[in-house]
Amino acid sequence: MRLFFEAEKERNALELERDNLKGLARFTKKGELQSRIDRKNEEIDILKIGLSGIDKRYGYQNVQEFYRTYHKSHSAYVGYREQEEKWDKTYGEGKHKQDRESVHERLKNPPKRKVDCQQQRTVKKIE
């Protein structure tokens, strides 16, 4: 689509240039500008023909079918991004760093319950 609009913009600029010619330049450059305008018109026509069949070349019956498929895939993508964002909030890089620190702290300071259980075992073995 961008090529199509750029080609039309160039053609319009050439037409303005041709229409604003004055004096001797009007006779000398007018033919050259007109031939460039004609080539640009041919290019635009080719682009229009290409656009008219693009949906069928990619396997769609018509443009509406393409848009239906596009909107379905876009909504699925948006859902995926939302799920990914939730996952990142729960398990993202910052979370891993905190978990590592807490595991390190747990190893340094084991919970009392385990210490008590170990003491009870040693007491039972001694008896």
C-alpha cells in the first residue's frame, strides 16, 4: 500500500511541476514531464492490479476472510502477551533473584522445626 501512495504522490508532484511551467521551459520540459507522468500512471495501474488479486494469491477467498483471520490471530496474540506478562510478574527474572537469596538465607538459618527434629533423633540414639 505504501508503494501505491508514494507513486501517486510522485505523480501529483510531477503534474504540479508540469502545470507550473512558464515561458520557454513550458515548451521544452513539458514533453519530458508528461512522459514521466505517463510512466508513473502505468506503474500505479500495475500496483492496482497487483492489489486486486493479493488476497487470492495468499489463499483467501476475499479481503473479508483475510480480515477475519487477521483479527482472530491478533486477539490470540494479545491473549498470549497478557499471559506472558502475568508469567513474568510471577516467575520473571526479579523473582528468581529473590528466590536464590531466600534459599541462601534458608541454608544459613535452617528452620527451628528441623533443628528440633534432629535434636530429638540424637537424644533417642543416645538413650
